Amino acid sequence: MNGKLPYEVPTEMREFAERSVEQARKAFDGFMGAAHKAVDNAHGSAESARANTQEATRKAISYAENNVAAAFDFAQKLVKSKDLTEVMQHQSDFLKSQVAALQSQLKDLGTAAQDAATKAAETVSKATKGR
């Protein structure tokens, strides 16, 4: 015996799970479209603050979109897995890729926050020198 437990999912359950993941993905895509549209239509009182906020919001939405898309891809792989070994491999790959993505996203957001703070300080400095 090879030690592997059978991992059989009835065809109807597998098809139902695949449809459910696809429907959830479509619903999320619609939500993301609305979120992008809302960001595009947002208006702030100060142009530079608005631009910085809009860019930060776009990045956050983009990160969320990428992370949820990765989760949907992961769910799709799980649904199609043939055995527990394959499930565990998909889980391991997903966790590794998400940790790497999170590190990159946090670094990028930190840089963006630092840039925004620098620009805000410059704006305040210019405004106080003019008085």
C-alpha cells in the first residue's frame, strides 16, 4: 500500500464547487469594478492630498484584488486536486506566494507613505514660508 488515502469528490460536488468559485470570482470582479469607479470619481479639497490619497487607495485596491484573485486560483486548484498530497502542495505554494506578496506590498506601501509624508511636509513648509 502506498499510504495515500483516497481523495474522491463526487462529480456533482466538484462541478458545484467549481461553479461556486467562478460565481464568487465574477461577483468580486463586479465589486472591484465599482471600487475602481468610485476611486476615479473621488474628489478631495486639496489636489496634492487628493492625488496622494487616490494613489494609495488604488494601490490598496490593487493589492486586495491580486490577493483575492490568488485565493480564487488557490480554491480552484483545491477543487481540482486529485489527492491529499496535491492539496498540501497547493497549500504550501499558496502560502509561500502570499507571504512574498505581502512582504512586497508592505514595502511598497511603506515607501509610498514615506513619499506622501515628505510631500506633505514640503507643502506645509512652503505654506509657512509664504506668511
